[in-house]
Amino acid sequence: MKKVLGAGAALLLTTGLAHAGGLDRSGLSISPLFEEGDYAELSFGLVNPTVSGTVSGGTASSGNMADSYVSLGAAYKTDINDRIAVALIWEEGFGAAVDYTNSDAGYLVPQFTAELSGTVLSAIAKYQVNDRFSVHGGLRYVTMSGTVDPAAVPGNPVEYEKSSDLGYAIGASYEIPDIALRATLTYNSATTHNNTINDPLAPAQAGGATETGEYKLPQSVNLDFQTGIAQDTLLLASVRWAEWTTTSINTNTVGTIDYDNDVYTYTLGVARRFSDTWSGVARVSYEKANGGLASNLAPTDGSIGITLAGIYTMDNMTITAGVNISRLGDAETESPGGPLPEPYSEFSGNSAVGVGVSVGYNF
């Protein structure tokens, strides 16, 4: 057995299916880089979170304050020669979607909707040193933007201008092809973004625009591992660390997006080929709950989820479809004006369901 899990399944399982910590939505996978020959791929994910909380004592509810979102991805990989391969990967790598317009009248967070999104375009090259060892590296171009729309003044959203920065990725892989073993370590640099706000209700400012300072999207490290454990069966494991404690975004309207802890995401799973055309994947993901007060813009703490996917191979085309169900950890949030002696609001019993499909083609 040489391979069960292709790039399509690997990208699907990390794109659009997990409600990850921080602002992560993709995990910055480089799996297309390891496809054989020329390869192209498209992926689509839809995530529907359910997140609600109540003021202490249950006197008022936030309603479901987490908006559904779509996550798209595309990749192209080609071999330059026997040793050098290059991949272009585009993905919606970061984001948040908040909707407090369904909250009760007594809930102390003002009604508003907010969305923050970030796209990532990566150009990554791999150099095959020998049959077992390779190195890879390249550039990532990250673009962030967002809006906040207060319910009290509908139709006058506060716009956060697009801000882009160039980062990089570098890493290495060790492989034993005969047993489908591959261990890949990748470091992703931080990127820095300006936070320029266009507020239509602030005519005193030049053009309604104001600067609220810079913020960082964190550096991160991905460790991905797979190995054959039986005929047509792979063991899969990964660890991702992201330094979210360095991120602090002043929204200037609905509070600050910041994090008290870095995020470690662990996954463990199995891929199995049932026939020449059908394979399946099952994987569990876990993020530790750290305690402390959470932001009202991200009122969960840790998660555990399971992903099930089916893979259909037809000639040079691979179609992967899957579902992820995640239990989101309980959290207590701070007051919008600062911490109170008691938790401002309690969020519990929350979850997220994601579905996705990926189509890959080798040519």
C-alpha cells in the first residue's frame, strides 16, 4: 500500500469542517504539495455553529450569536523536475462571524452583527533531497477585512479596510514510502495588519476614517504524521500550535478581540481503502479548555469533535465528502465594560456541525 489519503481528503478535513480556536478556519495545510504529478483541487465547506449564553441566573439570553459561514479553498501543484515541486494554495484561513441581534432585551451586550475574514494565498516549493528527506518553504499573502453593523443604526455598517501582509512558511518532511510513513513539520510566520475603520457616523473625522492600531495574526507550527498500520490502512495524527496570545484587535465599537491562551489542536484518526474506488476516514480533534473569562465575540473554551468522510476515486478524479460534529467547551464571558466580580454571562451546551466536499484531479 502506497497511499490511501490524498490531498483532497486532507484539505477537506482541515478546511471548513472544524470550529477551531482563535480565528483559525483552515489550519494552513500544505497537503497538495505531496500529490504525485500535476494536481488541481477545489473545496467547499459550510459550518453551522450553535452558541448561546445567559446572564447569570438565566434572566436573559444572547440567542444563537454565532453565524453560519462558508469556507472555500483551491490548490494547484506541479512538478518542475524530479526533485522540485511547487504548489499554489488559496484558502479562507481566518475568520469570525457574530450575530447578537437575537438577544433578549435584558441582555447587556448591545445588538449587533460583526464579521471578520481573512484569505491566504500561499506559494510553497518542495525540494526532494533524497528518497526519504525533503525540505519546503515559501510565501503566504494574508488579507484581512471586516464589518460591524449595530442594530441601533441599521444600514450604517462600520467597515474595516482590507489590510494585507506577506509572511512565510518553512519546514521539512521525512518519508518511508514502502509503509506510507510521512512526518511533516511546518513553521508559519506571523503577519501584521493595520486596523483602519471607515465609520459613516463619524463625519468629524476625515472621511469617517480612523486608525485603531496594528494587530498580528499569530505564528504557528503544524506537525502532521501518517503511517501504514495494516494493508490499505493509515494512522493519521497532527498537532497544531498557534500563538493567539499575541493577537489583540481593537474593534473601536464592540470591544477587543484578544486571547488569554495559545491554542493547541490535536487530531487522531484512521483512513481505510475498501476498494479501488472507495475509501473512508474517521478522525477525532481536540482543543483543551483553559478556563478564565472569554470574549463576548468568541464565548467558547476548547472543543472536541469527530469527522467522518467518504472518498470516491474515478480514473484521475477524487471526490471527498464529509461531516464534522464538534462539542464546543463552556465559557464565562467578561463584562463589555470590563470584568465584573462575577462572570457576566455563561455559555454552555454549544456545538458546531460542518459539511464539506472536495474535488481533486491528477493529470
